Amino acid sequence: MAVLADRVCPAADFIEGLSAGDKAKLKALFGRFAEHGYITNREKFKKVADDVFEFKSFQIRMFCYLKNRQVVITHGVKKKRDDLSPADIDRVRRFRNEYENSQQAHTKTGSKK
């Protein structure tokens, strides 16, 4: 999960606020992806923009991007409608840039995460 420069992790904060049942559903979804390397059900995982993907479990959506064969989860939202907000795509890209810049700064200074 992306940890931003101010040490905030929007995805973890979002998951922390979910019910135990919703957390279990996401854990199963992430586990399936980790085990197989893909999810064929487009209702559960799909590309929503050129560089943005989403995990979907009922009303919960976790947005992410791919980097060096890794999935970096940026944030989550609860959505009642199927349409995708351009603000969510922008947020993924903004969080990605902040996360990548933070990672580069840690590499340059020799800091470890």
C-alpha cells in the first residue's frame, strides 16, 4: 500500500474503518490475486483508466496501479453507483506521484522503509 510523504496510508486508513465482514471480503480478494497473479472476474478487478485499476467487493472499491510487477493500492471508497468519478482517477495519480517521489527520496538518502 502506498505510504505518502507525511507517513499517511489512505488505503490502510480506509480499510481500518470497514466492518469485520468487509475486511474479510477484501482480504479474500487480495489473497486470490496474490495466489494466482490475476482475477478473471472483471466485476472484482478491472482496468478503469490507462494506468489505474480497481478491486471491487460489492460497494467497496480499492484503487491501485502496477509498478514492477507489484500492485500498489492507493486508496479506497464506498460507492453505491457503478459510474466512476474522475476525481478517484486523479486521486490515484496524485497519490502515485507522491508515493513515487517519497520512495525516490528514501533511496537517495539511503533510508529504509
